Amino acid sequence: MLTATEVKAVVFELDGTLVDTAADVRHAAEEMLTDLTLPSLHAKHVSDWMGDGTDKLIHRILSRKIDGVVPDPVFRLGSALFLKAYQRRNHAKAALYPGVEACLRQLTRKKVPMVVVTNQATSLANELLTRLGIRSHFSLILGRDALQEPKPSPDGLLEAALLLHLNPEQLMVVGGSVNDVNAARAAGCGVVCVSHGYNYGVDIRHAAPDLVLESLAELPAYLETEKPQPTKARTRRSYPSFPSLREKR
């Protein structure tokens, strides 16, 4: 396992790590439910259910359960309405988390290659990063449509390593959810998480990343001084099943 100072590239999650997109997603969810004449949903549930890509989020919202699945015709109609509403928002409320710009500027000055691997569509990710003025910091954007399997599969990290001509263990993953941790462990990468990520309402420390940061502004110093724990010594963790919305009430 490489020390942090020997990391050759950094792979970031997008939603909940670099950018707070929850407000726009919640707004699109409410528009979808209104168009389908379905009852409104508590905003916290939408935020807690983010992190596994748009398809799963729509199934969760329409079924009102984190493990819910709706019939395909219902899903396809809901998906079309959700994406139309989300795109119409044009990322109106999306915002970088504190410390993101400082982190990216420092890593760019140090000539550290940076990649985004996200379960969001590649085109939407590119559009969002461009709108927020940080697209130029990244050499690659790999969205759900560019990969065989989304996170927690390691496919995105392995693809990033291949395109950067690096070994997977030379990457440092920076995310905010158990999916990021599990993907990194499966690929053999070190993994750092932010405390504010979208993680089903569960403290990310339970997923045992190498380090939890309160702000990404702390990341450049970590890459210069700290050592992540050996990946092979850890066991991939998964969370227990989540209660349905009805059970939470």
C-alpha cells in the first residue's frame, strides 16, 4: 500500500462531496410527484436516499422505501418527469461545499491529476462542474453511462486508473458515502470521506474510511503527511437494511 505522499491521482465523488445538489434534486422530486398527483414527500427522505444514481432514487421516491421498486411503466414516466424538472432547474441551487475551491486549486498547482467518478450521468456532471467553474481542474469525468456498473462497484475507479495509466492503488478516492468506501476497498485504493456526504442519514465513520474530513481544504495537507491504513486489512462493510418510510413514522 502506498503512503499518501505517493498517491499519483485523486478520484472525487461529485454529489455530496464536491457539490451540494440536494435542493435541486428535492425540487425535481416534488415536481415529479405533483405531476403524478402523488402526495408530497419529506425533504429529508429525498436527501437520505441520494447516492446511488437517479434510477434508484426515482424508485425510492415513488415507492417511498429505500429498497422499493415500482413497475417499469411507472418508473419510466416518473424518470422522464424527474429529469425534465431537474434539467429545467439548471442547477439553480447547486453550490460548492466550503473548502472545495481551495482544495482543487492546491492540487492543481501541485499537478495532481484529478478525476470525477459519479453515479450521475456524464453529461449532467460536466454541465454542473462547468456551471460552478471547476470543470477545468479535472482530466476525466466518468458518469454512470460511461461504466458497466455504478458504485459500489469498483468499475469506475479501475477505468480511471486505466485511462490515467496508473495502478488502482495509486489512486486516492475522496467521497462521502459507504458506496465510495466499498468501491475503493474493492479496487485497492485508499479512501478519504467528508463528513457531509449523502450517506442515507448514517455517520460515514461507521463505514471506516481511512480518514474523515470536515472540509476538503484539509485534503492537500493529508496527502503530504499522512498514511492511509492498508486496504487489505479491512473488510468491506455494508449497512443493515433500512426501514421504510412507513416504519419511520
